[in-house]
Amino acid sequence: MTTLHLLPETGRQTASTLKQNSIAMPDEIQSLRHTVQSLKMSWQGGGQGEFAAQANSLLSKLQNQVDTLQFCWTSGARHGNQSLLHKQIVSAPNRWGGSSTAA
């Protein structure tokens, strides 16, 4: 089992960066949706439908991740902590086949 040691200032900086990115991501996703739509409209040759389906699927998954991150921030803020975000960060390695313990 991997142990993660995190200095308080590093944790605050990481949390701040995550929060800023979670705020910016909806605009980035919208921009990416417009880019995919533009590419789809100008597509010549076969495979346009498959590309669009894959792109939309990936955008949907990305949107779900952003929604989860934003929910964790807003829920943590309402309760005066980031406990939901902490649970997401700690449980993430388990979803990828590894393990982590915050110390």
C-alpha cells in the first residue's frame, strides 16, 4: 500500500489549483464542444458519425468528472471543509488499481 505524505502548504496549493481548474473547466468543455461541432460540419470522407459519437461520449464523461469535482467543492464549502473532495482524491487510486493513504 502506498502512503502519501502531503505538506500542508502543498495541500493548500493543490486544492487552490484544483478549485481554479474546476471553475474554468465548464468553459473549456463548451469550447471543445464547439470545436467538435465545427469539425463535424466540415468533415469530408467516412467516419464522421463514429468520430462524433466518440467525441460526444468523451465530452460527456469529462462533464461528469467536472460536475463531481464542483459538487465536492461546493459541498465541502457548505459544510466548512473539503471532506467530500478528500474522499474523492483518496479513493481515486483505488479506481485505477492502486491504493493510497493520506498521512
